[in-house]
Amino acid sequence: MKQALKINPADNVAVAIQDLKKGTAIDIDGQSLTLQTDVPAGHKLALCEIKKDENVIKYGFPIGHALHDIEAGAWLDHHDIKSNLKGELNYDNVHIKGLKPNNPHPTATFQGYRRANGKVGVRNELWVIPTVGCVNGIIREIVEEVKRQTNNGEGVDGIVDFPHNYGCSQLGDDHENTRKILRDLVMHPNAGGVLVVGLGCENNQPHEFEKLLGDYDHDRIKFMVCQEVEGNEVETGVKLLMDLYNKAKEDKRETISASELRIGLKCGGSDGFSGITANPLLGAFSDWLCEEQGGTTILTEVPEMFGAETILMERCINDDVLEETKQLINNFKHYFLSHNQPVGENPSPGNKAGGISTLEDKALGCTQKSGKSPVCGVLGYGDMLQKKGLNLLSAPGNDLVAATALAAAGCQIVLFTTGRGTPFATAVPTLKVSSNTGLYNRKPNWIDFNAGPIVEDKSIKELLPSFTQLILDVASGKKVNAEKNGIQGIAIFKNGVTL
């Protein structure tokens, strides 16, 4: 195994593949270098002398500038580098490359559920969704009782309640964000039946919320307003959910083209290996799904595009999508600045400990998940997918909020890369990919696939077939670890006041 990796020929730093000791002589692309300090695995080392204020280059792009002179062979971390990021930009010098989507010829298939409206799910679950957080306890009682009566949901893929804190005391965008995310989840094809439970006096009035659904399947979506129920609302809710259960358990999987897959791309708890192993592996899968199979992927975490956004902009299929992408980036920068917060106040402490020093460093690794496909569409927060191919989605970097936004947009599965590890999962199967083998070995109950061999003895091309097959298996019913652990949840973006 290599001791260190130079990612791009233009780089003036390399990444340590293993813990390296001071005085170790290493060879990088024919260059002999003696380490002046210890360098932890996943962290950067200087390939040449880097003067104060000179740019540090990684992935072929600046990731910030040196805060002091750095000698060749020295370790660089967040104490040595400062972000170059500033506020909103006009991006007038960015031009699209003229990329066009391929003419795909889908060959791959999976076993999924075709819904009455034509949409496709990869799970046949029963979901109970509250219009307001006041009824969180009630929906939990309903779900637990139906599980008891049905031998833990025998015949369906799961029975899940999705508590949240919102639906009342919200104004403006916050109120609409809550309504849109809940609407999207109610309409999600991974649910064979949905019970919507309201209180009755909340801002998110159940009868008004119902209008957001449009022409929906009344056999598979039921409403209950607790203040309107005579007697015990839990008993009424159980009857409604049992009716949905008896319908959903008759649903059967059928063979469906991979062109119907909608896959979310997410990273969290990243480390110095994420942009070298797990994220590029997702990028290769995204290219395979979008360009070869005619499917769809969504990249989000807008603040983690800062510093790499022009790479995405150049890949937009036309000027309209380019303008939408510019707005996507600048709107989120404006959100930071309007709260008197810097746009570069990232990465997290865990990211830094794993070898990521600046937001540009993080962003250039994060955007690897998008592969090289053209950007075909841009979605606002709470929007549902309209275009096939690679899409960008407005959402923050927060794991739960961003992953929920991906599910709400229509993703049936979220692929989640991590170098530090996390047990969480959103409403849809959340498949965890480790960036390093150490994490995979430490947390086999969290991690579903190990991308660590990419810096050991395997190439992305060699790992891609088994990774792709795992995703198709999950789409066909194979449970990811989070599902086995009974972990599913949602989180909604909040920006404004609470009444």
C-alpha cells in the first residue's frame, strides 16, 4: 500500500494513506521526500516549501492559503491554512462546457413497487406522519399497537412514525417548508399507505394541508384530526392504519428498470479519505446510473459546494440551469451573511480531526459524489424531482435535514459516505459507505459498504460492480444496517421566528 497519495499533478500537498512518522522517507510520483513531522492518516503533507499567503493546492484547486511558511515534508492541518472564501459572487466568468446527457440504454433492473400513480418505490412501508408535533405521542401509540396486532408488520416492509417539532407557531418560509416536506413524504412511493394525523388547532391545518396533495389515492392516504374524533383517538387511528395495512400487504414487487431509480448523494462525518475513496465511488455510480441507465441522482449540501461550485456550474446543460445554480449558491451565501455568519465557517471538529482543513478542502471532496455527468436540474428546498439525470438540491449540510430533503424530493435511497461514522438514517433506506477500512472494521453495525480498499489494493472501477449490485439489492428489498437497527427519522429546515 502507498504511504501517501498526490491526487492531482498540480497539487503541492499529498495525503497520508497511513500514520507516518517524522524522518520517514517517502516516494511520491518519483519525488523523494523526508517527513519533517509526524503526519496522521488522512492528513496533508507539503510536497514542497509553501510560503506564507501562498495557495495550498489539492485536487488541482486552491483549498486556502498558508498562514505561515511551511517546509517540505511538514504536516498541514487547519491551524496552518485559512479559507479563501468570501461572500456572494456574480460568476460572470463561468461558462458552461456544453455537456449533454447521453442517450442511455438501460439494462439493469430491480424488484420494486409500481404505485397507482406510476411512481416506483423500493419499500412497501406504512407511514404515520403528524401535521404538528403536538401529536407525536399519539402517533407512536398508534404505530406500536398496529405492530402488536400484525406481528410487527408481517407482510409489509415496516410500520414507521415520523415525529417532528413543527407545524405550529411558524410563519412565512418556515411554515411553507414544513408543509412542503410533509406533503412530499405523504406522497412518497416507498409508502404503501400513509396515515396523516393532525391535532386541529395548529397553523398547519389538516384540511388545508390535504389540498396540497392534489388528486391523491384516497385508498392509500388517510387523515385523522384528533380534536374531531369522538372518544379515543388512538383506537380510531389504529382502525385507519389497519385498513391501510390490509391493502398494502397485498402489494407485490415487480421487475422495474434502473432508469426509475432516484438516488440521493450525501456525506457526513467526512475525513481526509472521503474525497479520495467513498465520494468518487458515489460519483462513478452516479455516472453509471444517469449516463448509462437513464436514472437520476441528487446532490445537496449547498454550503459544502462553496469553493467547488464553479466545477458544477461548468457542467450545467444550458444557461438556464447555470443561472439557477448561481442562485442556488448565492442564496445560501446570503442566508449565512444575513445571520452575520461567515460563508467559510466549516468544516466541523470531526472533519478537522479527520484531515479536512478548510471548506474548499471539504467542498472539493464533497462534489466528487456528483461524478462527471452534466447538471440537468436545480431544485428548491421541498421541491419534488421533475428532471432525470444529475440534479442539485437546496438544503444545508446538516445530515438529518439534508437527507430528509433528498427523501422528500423523491429519492428512494440515500447513499451516505462517512469517514468518522454515524448511526442516523432518514425516511428512506440510508446506505452507509465508509471512506476507510478502519471505520468499516470498528462499526460493522453502521457501515454497509467499505470504500477503503480504493487506497489499498482496489480501484474504483474494480469496486463499482459490487457497489452497484448492492444498491440494486437494496432497491429490491435487502435491508441496510440502519433499517436492521430500526433507525428512521426526519428533520425539517428552520430559519425564521417561532411564535
